[in-house]
Amino acid sequence: MSTGGEGIPARGHHGAAATGHPLATRSALRILAAGGSAVDAAIAAQAVIAVVMPHAAGLGGDLLALVRQGDGSVHAVNGTGCTPATAPGLYATDGGSSVTVPGIVDGWFVLHRRWGRLPLEEVFGDAIACADTGYVVDAGLAAAVRAQRHRITRYGGADWPLLATSDGGLWRQHELARLLATLAADGPGAFYAGPAAQALVDAVGRTGGTLALSDLASHRSEEPGPVETPWNGGRLLVQPPASQGILLAMAARWVEDASPLPAAGLDHLLVEATEAAFAHRSDAGGDPAALLDRGLDVDRVRAGGRGGPRAYLHTAGVAVADSGGMVVSSLVSVFDDFGSAVFVPELGIVLNNRAAGFTDGANAAGPGRRPVHTLAPAMLLDAGGHPLALATPGADGQVQTILQVLARMRCGGLSLHDAVAALRWRSEGGRLLIEEGHPATADLAGRGHDVVPRTAGDDVFGAVVAAGLDAAGPYAVGDWRRNVAEGAA
């Protein structure tokens, strides 16, 4: 494993990866060195994240991925699930009625069948070992447990050993290790049918939900074509509806059409483009071509004060590139911290609360529906066709963060590393959160934005993972924020 120096991407012969956790990055690089594909490495990293970051992602959650093949084509995999076919009395923001069918497991198998090289026993090997032998709980996970203990206890997790493990303590997850090993040996049916499926149904039923065995048995991942829009002589590709990636494409289309943009006031224009795009969030599950054709109303001088983006945070990103030309941009998530907080003791997992993502209009809650997803992995193909995968956690912050990175490279002439490292802002609930020391703070306040300084590196500003290919081969760049790590094999 090698890492890039300060300002230098990590580069390696076999491939490179950046993920939301150092152990996940290490697993991805081991798989690449063993001859695995970028997809193998991404799945390995995601499985480790499921073990060590259960507050952000896990087998009770979802997966969205873009895969660029060696021939240059880009494919989307939507590993998300629908609400149960029977509606609950009320769709809540946590508990059983907030749970949608977990999609990550089937998403893994779809990805692996198409692009995997190594057996899943090897791909899941590090995750299984970590779950079985134990993980030393870090400060971030311990803090999340303290903040969410009341929810986890309320929804069946009072006896979860994690709640009794403090910062620095060793936490073993034998049930999760067995589940991963069973999946590797027996396939997705070991999750969506049989005893595991019954355990999922029982846990949701005990906490107010209506999930049925038939909902799990009928689940299938989707493989729609990605949405693309021109960008600086190349193409920006995003996950299609029902992902909020379409909002990134809409904002990027406005930048493309309005370019060249002046350096002075650039951040104001990006804020306004972001908020204008988020006005269409409830329609983000609709026809992407029609959405891209909608013009955005951007005031080039003054803050419009529209707000729009919300305050969710968690998720984890994985970006991988291999020497064969394959590049993966992906995000895994249970939505809120520990998702719905519904604990499934037989499997050692918590379930998502994606039904909390319903809003109104076309994104109104209902049975058998996928809500609009905040997960928005992106893939940039430059004018020469070189691919770059970009992803970040941060829910509604994802679109904003990736737009800022892309614009700093295009309009500011920054390198990828410097664009990722640069100070950021985040529009949230009508306010503009901004990292202390941001050079545009005074300009933004002068234009009427409700500027709220926050400590640089605060979780609200995301944690970008990036991996790509250029003439020199595979490379990866990771954010300095949160617990991101990049490396190469």
C-alpha cells in the first residue's frame, strides 16, 4: 500500500482507491494487489465499512454505483429498495415504518456478477475477519452511539454489544461475520429469503412497520443508464432518478451554459445554482431529460434566500480505479445515523430509514415506492475521455460539495487535490454554513447570504473520495476531512 504525498495523488501499478475509512481502503488495495477488479475492491471496501461504520452504512442499507468499463462505457447500478407493498398507518422518520427494503446486498451481487473477478469469499474476507476478531471502536462511532443510544434502545437494540463498548474498546460482531460468510457461500437468497428474511420482517414488525417476506423476495436492483450532461469539453455522468444526482447535473448544466464564469463571485453563483436545482428535488424521480431542460433561475448579484437543502449527514463513499481501465464511483448508506435504529439481533445489523426521504408531489410517500435518494455518486469523463470518480457523504450536501470541487477545477484552475482540500460552504435550511477562513465569506455575506461560520473540517462539509485514470495510470485522492484514506497498490 502506498499513499500520495502532500498534494500528490496516490498511484500504483494495480490500482488506487479512496474510501471513507482507512481499513476499507486497505482492504480495497489488498484486493487490487491480488488481481481483483475495481468492482471487487469497491465491494470489499463497502463490506468493511458495513462492519466499522454501522452508523453510516451496512447490510440494512443501500448502494448506488457508477462503473466505467475498460471500453469507456459507463453503467449505473441502483441497489436501493422500495417501501413495503402494504402501507403503514404513518410513514415515520425512524422505527419500522421508515424502513425500505435493504438493497445493498443484491447490489453487491449484481456488481460482482458483471464485473467481479475474485470469489466473494476472498472479497468479503477482510470484513468477515474484522467482524469476527473485533474492531476497536473509534471516537466517531462512540460519539454516534452516545447520540443515538435512546433510538437504538427503543427499537430493539438494548442488548447490542456495541452499546456497551466505549471508545477504544474491542467490539466483536459474530452474527454479522456469519451473515457475510453465508452470503459469500449461498448468494443473495441467504438474505432475501429464509431465516435472515424472517428476522428482518420480525424486527420491522416489532417496531411499527409492515415489511413482508414477499417484499424481500420480489426485490431486484435496477441497472438504468446514467444521466449525462456536457462539462468543459467532456461529460459529467450521474446516477439516474430516483437519485438526487440529477440535481447535480442540473446545476452543472447551468454552469456549462453560463461559462465562462468570473472568479469574483463564483461561490455566490454556485450557491444560487444549487438552491435553484433543489427547488426541483421532489421531481428528481421523474424524466431526467425534462429536468435537464428546465432552466434554473439564478440571480447573479444577490442571494435569493430560497434555501432548500436539508441537514442530513451520513453515508460513506468508495472510489476505485484499476489498471484495466475500470473505475467505480459509489456510496453506501443507512441514511440517518444508524438509519431507522431498528436492530436485527439475529444478523447484527440496523436497518435504513430511507422512507424519511419522501417529501411531496411526485416524491410523496406510498407503498411499493422508492423515495428520491440523496446518494449521488458522479463520474467525470474529461475531453480526452479520462475517467474520474467523485463521491462524498453528506446527504443534501453531496450535490453541493461535488459541484464546488468540479467548479474549482474548471473555473479556478485548481488541481484535483487542491479542489478537494479547498474550504467549502453548504446551503442548509436557508442558512449558508461556511468553513472558517473561506476567502469568499465577506463577499457572500455582502450579497445577502445568511452566512454561518463553522469549524473547518466539520462533518457537514462532507468527505470527498476520488479515483481515476490518466496517461500515467490509476490514481486516487482523498479528503483531509473525516476519516478518509487514499492509497495505491
